[in-house]
Amino acid sequence: MLKIDRRLVQNVDWLLLASALAVVGVGLVTLGYIPPSRGGSVIVWRQLVWVGLGLIALTVAASTHYRSLVRAAPAFYILGLGLLVAVLVLGRTVSGARRWLPLGLVSVQPAEVFKLVFILALVWLLTSRWAQLPARGMVWPALGILALPTLLIIKQPDLGSAVVLVPVPWEATTSYGGGTSRGPGAILAASRRRQRERYTRLRSRLLKAAYDGTVGRLVAGGAARLVATSALERAELVEDGVRPDRVAVRANGIGEDVLTPAADGLRARLGVPPEAPVVLALGRIARKKNHPAVARAVAVLPGVM
């Protein structure tokens, strides 16, 4: 009996899949308006066949463990280079560019296929047992496997596909970060984490800009008095149109009981000498708080803990 791994179903991004199918549906409806005399129905059925083949390929790819793909990456890489060379010799020229390789009833664009092949080859390179260099040091070997295919793609010419490949080595090596885990999953997880961080920052900026431009501006303009927690925040409010005389600065405070030394001796628990100065950075862990700058500053101060 055929069994389907439940994790495969649970990890499907159903919203993304539904959105893609909706776009395909709109395309099919649009093609349906082509008159039959111009082959409209034939085009629609042909597109449906390709959609079906694409869904089959998607299922096969999603069901294949990425470690198996990474292990086969060197073979894929060599095959991809062979296709890039073949398209220069046997490829079909369209609009002055030789990018398509006819294979029987279909034509493929090796440069597009090689984008995925290159990512697999890069992950294989970074997770190889002999790759003991720090992550930043792996940039040069990564650029080494990038050079030849990039030149072959530019030769077609297809500068757009070549430009897409160039940032991939830097993104992968910096996302990897030289952590203790060297598996492909570590690289993929780190890359997804960086993408989430960028998306979160962008979303926060967009939401803040939308709020400040609508509700925030109305509230600030109609308030009798505004309290800012810093001179910088006051300057931002004034810049947004609030009268300076309506903005007061009151810094965030802290209760005296919080500053009372702990009875059991915090310095003794942390191993800090009684005479050593201590730097305390208050703030949530966020990029805008710039805690690394505090750590770097403390590192160059003599005798500071």
C-alpha cells in the first residue's frame, strides 16, 4: 500500500500553492478567449498538460530528500556544464541569442536549469568534509565553481541569468556563518532565518510608515500634549509637523528598588571583582538597539566587565 509521509503534507505551503494555481487558472481562462480558428482550445489543452507535468515534477521533487540531491550535486554540476556547452554548439538561436536546446519534442533552457544545479553544488561544497575553512573563507572556492558557468551563460548571451547566480555564493557563505553544524539543513535553515529577518524588518517599516502617515499623524496633530522618551523622538515628532511647545521629553525611568544591590551579591555570583566597573545595556534584543556596538566598545575598555 502506498504511504505518504505526513510531514510532506504538513510542511506544504498551501497558500503559496493555491496562489500559484490561481495564477495558472487566470492564464488558462485568458487563453480560452483565443478564437478556435487560431488554435485557442489546442493551446489551453497543451497548457493543461504542462501544468499536470509540472505538478508531477513538484511532487517528485518534494518527496526526494534534499540530502540525496546534494550527494548527487557533482554529477548534476558536470551535466549542467555539458548542457551549457551544448547549447552554444547545438542550441537554437532566437532573437540573436542562443539559449534554447532542442531535445526531441521540447526545448529546454539550460541556464534556467543550472540555477538550481548551482545551488545544490554550492551546498555540497560547503558541507564537504574537506571544507574546513571558515565560512567567509569559503567564498573563494564558491566563486571558483561559479566562474565557468557564468562565462558560458554570458556567451549565449544571457546576462540576466548570469547576474542572478553571482550573489548566491556570498549569500550562502554568510548565511552559513561557520556554525558547528555542517549539514545542508544548517545552510538552508540559516538562509530561511535571514529571509524571515529581512521580511520582518521590511514589514515593520511598512506598517510603521502606514501608521505614521494615517492614524499616527491624526492622533499626534490633535493631542494637547505629547511625551517623547528622548530628544531624538521629539525631533522626529517636530519634523512630522507637531509644534515644539507641545512636546515634552521624559526619559524612561527605573525604580530605586531595582538599583538596590542584591543581598546575595550579584558581583560574587558572576565572578566580577568589587572594584571593576560594570557596563549594563538595557533594551530588547533587536537590531536597532545595536547591542553588538556595546560589546565591541566594552572589549576595548581596560578593566570593564
